[in-house]
Amino acid sequence: MNNVQTITKGFIKENPVFVLLLGMCPTLGVSSSAINGLGMGLATTFVLLMSNMVISLVKGFIPDKVRIPAYIVIIASFVTVVDLVMAAFAQEVHEQLGIFIPLIVVNCIVLGRAEAFASKNNVVSSALDGLGMGLGFSFALTMLGIIRELLGNLSFFGIKLVEADGILLFILPPGAFIALGFLIAFVNRIKKTA
Amino acid sequence: MAKKESTLFNMVFSLVVVAILSSSVLGYVYEITKEPIAEALKAKKAKAIREVVAEFDNNPVEDMYKIPTVDATDSLEIYPAIMGGTNVGNAIRTYSPNGYSGNVWLMVGFMPDGTINKISVLEHKETPGLGSKMNDDKFKNQFLGKNPADFNLKVKKDGGQVDALSGATITSRAFGQAVQQAYDSYMKGGKHE
């Protein structure tokens, strides 16, 4: 697999949300608006990129039996860094995302990529894999956020399009499931024809 | 590169190294973000105060004092706004525990006679799209310029004068209660002379 494929596979072919169905908790929790989805996606992308790089660098030094605890400590450190930096410089988004930032630690995508990819590949392809997967995750969350915000609040990235109430259901959790279901169906359709 | 053997020494050693490295990175990041985080929190508070009271030339955050709530079980923070030596209003950080989920925190600005100047929502965990609409001007504006002495802060359903948000009566009720608590505590002895 070449480098371009490593980075693009996260968008459609192996999209963590639409195809692998990983990380559903933050996906459904924070995608109530486009900006929240994007913020969460980018925070996760940073963690994925950094943890994939570091784990692929240190994989030779860590005995097999303790690799999971070591990976988790590395991931948790990067998540805490993101948490602190966002609290300092992006207060608004940080407040909106709240509890979901610390929960990136247990996002299965991050540990999943560490175990399935970074622990077996070199630094460059691990970094690309993390970046690709992260961007795919951001893409999915932003799409979901745009749809939910549009239908539920009649606005686009916080800009009110029509002065009226939207379909409230789409802001609430059940709407997230419905919107996600339609998106997955759509992606499956694209994959079939492609 | 061959994997390290999973001997006790190797396992303990590698985990210790990972832990030491991570904690030093975290310590470093914590140090450099400590100041900006404190600044951001302070700026947020100052902004909320500026939103709800008339223009002032003192520093309300530094002049903050606490007043007991009416039932004396808790205390509220009160930020006096002073312009040229006279008290032109007070911002009170108040809350109600009776929201739909968690506390509803408000910053209520009172004029010296107890009339509500403006209200800003600080923190809440109400349902997005329902209770969160208490932050819209459409709802908040009905309180402006009202004096709780002759304006009943209960929702209309409970015999008061507040138009509840549709689908979020509980939130509207909590909002009114929080304002009422601030007003009662303020009039009862929190007045700044």
C-alpha cells in the first residue's frame, strides 16, 4: 500500500465512523452542530497523529506483554495536552465539547490504530495513517454535524439560515442515530459503485 | 528490530520510562498553559459582568464579596459595579439546582434599587434546542427592566408572569428561581453601601 492510499483510505474505504463503526460515543454525542463535530474531529486527529508516531517509534523498546498499558499512557498524555491547550486557547469549543475531550483516551479508534497499524509499521506510514484516519473521523463528524444542525436548528456553522425552529429531533440523540444511519447507507452505496 | 523479551525487568523498566517521559511532558504543558487558562476564565467572568451591569470604572472581579442566600445554606458571589465612587449596579452569580439536568448558573445584573438590568447565562446542561433557548434574547428580554418586587418570577402556569419556553417549562422555572434567589439575597442584606 503506497503512502497516498494510506492517507486517503480513512475518508471512504476505511472511514472509522461510516465503515469501521468505531468511536460511536463521541460521534453521536458531539455532532449536534457542525462546529462541535469539527472541533472534536481535529482534537482526535491530533491525538491519532501524535500517538501513532510515538508508538511506532517506541514499539521496539516495549515488551509485548505490557504494550497496551504503555500505549494507553502515551495516548492519555496527548489527550491531556489537547485538553489543556484547548482550555487555554479555545475556551468556547472546549466548553461545548466538555467531557468528550478526556474521553478521547478510550476512543477505540485511537488504540485501534496503535495496535493494528502503528505497532507494525514505520514512523512515516504510521503518521500518515493517523492523519488519514483522523481526517476521516473529522469528515464524518462534520458531515453529521452539518446535517443535524441544518435540520434541527436551520443553521450552518452557527449562521442562522431561516428564522424558525427546526426539527428538534435531529438535535437530540435519536436524530443522531437516524442521520448516521442514512449517511452509512449513502457511503455503502458509493463504495459499491466505486 | 526484534521485540524485547517480556521479562519482569524489561516490563517494569519500559513502563517506568514511559511514565516518566509522559509525566514530564504533561508537567511542562501544564506550566505553560496555567496562565492562559486562568486568564481565559477571568476574562469570561469579566465579560459576563460587563454584559449585565451599567458602565463602571472599578474592577468588579477584585471587589467581589459574598452574601448568604435567603435560607442561609449557601452564599452567592456579588460583583459591585462602581462609577465615579457611586454604586451603579451589582452583578450576582446565582444558580438554581432545579433545572432539567444539573445546576443552571446565571449572572444577573441589578440596578441599585433591585430592578433587573440584564441577565446572562453562564453555565447549564439543559437539553440543546429546548432548555438551551433560555439563552435567546426572546426569552431573556422579558425580564429586562422588571423589578421582582412587582414582577412575579414564576412561570404563567404556576401563577406568575414569566412566559415559559415551549417544551422547557422546567428550565424556565429554574431560570426564574435563580433570579428570585439573587434578588432576595441582594435585597436582604447584600446591598453595597
